[in-house]
Amino acid sequence: MTVRICDSALEAVSIIEDNEVIWTHSMAATPRVLLDALAKHAKTRQNLTLLQLHTERSDSLASPDLFGHLRHRCFFSSASTRPLLAKGNADYVPMFLSELPLLFRSGEQPIDTAIIQVSPPDKHGVCTMGISVEATNAACLVVKKIIAHINPKMPKTHGDGFIPYDRFHSVYWQDDQLPLHPQIELDDVTLAIGKNVAQLINDGDCLQMGIGAIPDAVLSCLTDRKDLGVHTEMFSDGLLDLVDAGVITNRLKRTHPGKIVTGFAVGTQRLYDFVDDNPQVVFLDIEYVNDTAIIKRNDNVAAINSALQVDLSGQVCADSIGTTIYSGVGGQMDFIRGASLSKGGKAIIALPSTAKHGQLSRIVPTLDAGAGVVTTRAHVQYIVTEFGIANLRNKSLKERAKALIEISHPDFRIELTENCRKIWGITL
């Protein structure tokens, strides 16, 4: 196939026709240059569907001018799509991230075109998907057309993200700074949560964690550990100091020993420089990374995830605030289950005890009406707040309620105890 080299991003996306289903590269690899062009081109088209995970810097596609021309179909929401979802102007699909590639490969979710951002071709004519492979690898295997933004600033990465230049239908070259996420300054609450979670992490554990203050706080408390490994859906800068200090060696992992395994990365330029052409980091298809059967092969998996609410029975809501979609199902359950089945594994949900500057308790008698249960009470193990650790495995409803109230904020403990009796019929 002859690759069409375009003089503008708008020219590159102009091959998209009415009624197409489009997949966009997501996370920090979101091809914002092409998506901004798509926002213009879509106004000349009808009934386009844009499939996506969390997208960065894609506000142009949220314009009301695009209603009737382009509709978002979100497997995870972001800042630009949350308002659309809240008003019914976009669609949310709850799905385990690990199942998304299979949805594409099986044809259950047809896709016509993929819009991606890649590193420049090497001497063999091969580009890489850079810092985000997730489900984009699967999408590119099934689509008819691939439109690529070739960005010299995109790191070349190892793993499943290699893609030959001649697979592209249209390409547009432009330097563009990748989105930068500086590390968040840690406050007293976050540090306390980090210290509590760190109590559960032992030498030789294999870590899964996300991005944000709590994962960074946990990692900052692990400087005295030895031979930690990483098999994670994603990672950020918090990992780098532990790699530099020789704390993370991946030496004891059963799968991919010596390698950091991930599906995508988001962070600062330091992180992007670290993963650039680094054979000790492999970006793999998310169907594999998040496969429970693969996760559990490593011993001592410590999966650290977050939540919006936890009720007194142990149900975990992580994707919505009531009926308002906030994020997505993602890979939480993949890793919670994988860690639970791992020999010596630990499934950890870590969250602050309150929200809205202490006005609301995140530990609640029952989840808000319409809130989504991402991790069921049958799967939950450790819940951690700044006030301690509750191990809910093999605990009765009464024992769970008591343990959770003990790690709730003191301002809400009496109220939670009373509601436990009124709502659950449990007297503590």
C-alpha cells in the first residue's frame, strides 16, 4: 500500500467518511493534532462514532457544534467527555479493560479507522505506539485504515507496539510536546495512606499501581525494600526513584523477569526519557497485561487501586459518583482478582476517608443511588485509609462493618455505627 504523506492534519483525516466508527489512541498518546483536525472535518460528515479510553487534550471534540456529526463512545471518561456523558450527549460502556482487545479482534465491535500517534520509523521502516499500547494494538490489527501522526517527540518503546510504516493509509509529521503530568505534592493525609499501604508491601512483591498522589506516596515509602517487581496496567514517575535506587529489579518475577511490564505510561519528560528505547520496559497488549491468568503467575502480587466510595459490606465504587460517570471500570477488577489468586498476593483499595474537604465520608452505609460496583464485596480484600488497614477477607458483614468504621474518619464513626444498625440490622 502506498502511504499518503499529508501536508496538514486536516488532509490526513479527510479520508474519514460518513457513518464510520473510529478508534483513537488514548492516554498520553492521544493524537491531539489529528483530533483537533477531526473536530473540523467532522462538521462536514454525519454519524461518526469515536471509540476511546481516557483521552488527553481533546476538548475540541466536545464542542456542541459536533452534535449529530460525531458521538463519543467511551470505555473510560476524561475531563472533556464527563460533561457530555452527564447530559446524555455521549455513551459510556462499562467493560473490563482486559476484554476490549477481544471485542475488537472478534469483530463484535467493528472499527473502520484508527487514529494514532507514533514514533518515527527506524531503519527497518517500523514505528512504535510509544507510551501507550493499551487496546490500540488490537484496533490497528482489524481496521481498514490507519491515520498516523508521526511525532519525533514520541519515545520509541519495546513490546507489542511495533507497527510497520507501510500499514498507514495517511501520515502527518509534526513535533508535538507530549502531555506532562508533574508529580503531585503529597499532603499529610496522602502520606499517611502511603505509609499504611507500605506496611503490606514486602521484599520481592510484584507491584501494580496507577497514577496520582496515593501511588506516589506508597512508592515513596518503599525505599528500604528489595527486589520489587512491576507488572502493571500503567505507571508514572513515582517508580523511577525506586528503579534508580535498585529497589525495583524485577529479578524475582516468574513472567518477564527483569522487565517492567505495562500497557501505558503517563508522567513527566523524565518518565518519557526513561522508557525511550529502554529494553527493560515492555509495553504490551492490555488483553495480556490485565489477564487474570497472567497476573496470578507472579507470586506476591500487590495490586494497589483507588475508589470513590466503599460501603459497609465492602462494595467498591470506582467509576461513578451516584449516576454521574467519573472514570471507568478499567483494570481494577482484573488486578484485584489476579492479586487475590497470586500466591502470597494482596488486593488493596486505598482512599482518603473523606471527600469535599472533610464534608463527606467515603466509607458509607450504602453506596449512593446508582453508583457502580466495580469491585464486589466478594472480591475485596484490604481497604486502606489514613486511619488504618481493614482486612475484609473471610469477614462477615458485621466484622466488615466494624473494621471499616474503625478506619473511617472519627467525625463519622458514630453516624456510621447508627446507620449500620438501622440499615443493615447489625449492632456493633
